Amino acid sequence: MIREACAALLLAAATPAAAQQICASRDVLVDSLSKDYSESVLGLGMDSEGNVIELLTARDGTTWTLLITTPDGTSCVMSTGQSWESMPQTLAGRDA
């Protein structure tokens, strides 16, 4: 549902001013992604603006979603995709 809405918005946006994001409370978005796509949080971090960035993926890697949550608590879907593949962490370009 969210993914289809994202695709429709991206196709409908003829100019940057027309571009829209899907935003809601974090709980609503995470719950929907969990129910509709079996996605859960793989990792998160905070950017220099105080926003929390989260990557959610399906366990089998079929789908992924990038969320941003602002300090006021609003969460927005920033990007979605398919075929996520986790890579092992490396240290200085070498396998740890």
C-alpha cells in the first residue's frame, strides 16, 4: 500500500514543487511496513540535523524502505526498493 502510493507520487510529480512524501507517525509507518511487507528495522543512525534515519528490510531481502524521523516526531518514507543485500562490515576496506 505505501510502496504503491510512493510509486504513484513519483510518477505524478512533474516538477520538484509537485513532489510529495508519505509522512505519518513512526508507529503507523513501521506497523504498516511490518504488516504489508514483513519489514523490520535493520539499522538506524542520527544525522547532523537531529533526524533519525532508519533502514527497514524484509528478512528475505525482497523489499526495503528508508525512513527519516524529524525531531518533532514526524516520519517520512524517503525511498523504497527491492532486492536488498546486506554486506559484512569491513575495517579500512578489508574484511573484519
